[in-house]
Amino acid sequence: MTQEAENRSSGGSEIRAQWQHFPHEADVGVRGIGRTVEEAFEQAAMALVAVITEPASIEPERVTTIRCEAPDLELLLVDWLNAVVFEMASRKMLFGRFEVIIHKGKVLRGKAWGEHVDRERHRPAVEVKGATYTGLHVGRDEHGRWIAECVVDV
């Protein structure tokens, strides 16, 4: 499964922010792709939500602030995704929009917009237990895009 959102860079060439799932035994791999590392983290969170439900079905009624800190970008990704899972579980919410700012590659300040779970409308498919270190990677690909990916436990 893949989702793409078109973005235009200043040079006129297209770079698409997107999220993807990739196969991994009984769990699910999530991948965020973007022009910046922040955009890749936002898209990885969207991929995480898409494991549960269709992100477009989520109304941005409430905003939640999330802060994480880790020694490097890869550990920061796991902390970020686990914080999103925690906030959704503890608040009984789903998020459909994210904004991330990363300072010095170690401190993440994020916002997540969403609403309380409506089982009839959202029809959650599975419960995500958390992000893992399996398949963990944050870096640029051969096209200069940022990739942020790992496997989530479902």
C-alpha cells in the first residue's frame, strides 16, 4: 500500500512525500519518504496510522503535542512512532495529520491532529503495539529523498 502527496521544490522538479507499507513476516513495515527528514518522519507516522485505518477518514478536531529526544535519528524515529502509538492508545484517538520539527538531529517536537476513535466510521483493522528496531533506517536514498522506516509490531 502506498500514498503520495505532490510537492514542488524551488527548482520546479517534483518530489513526492509519501508513506508506504512493506512486507515483514507477521508484522508490518512502515516507511516515510520526504524532501526533508521531518517530512519523512511525518509520513512514517501516517504509514503507522494507515496500518490501523484509512488516514483520510480522520478529522483533525484536536491537536496533541509530542516531544521526543534520542541520541540519533534512527532511535528518534522509534521514539517518535512509539510516542504516537502511546498518545493514540492513552487518549483513545486516531491521528490523520502530523507536523514534525527536529533540532540538532536529536530533539523532536511534533504535533498530531486527530479525533476520538469512532469504531463504526474508522473500523480499526489492528492494534499497533509499537515500533521496533527491526528494519530501522533513516537516511537519504540515491535520489536525495529522506527515508524513515522500521517494522511495527501488530
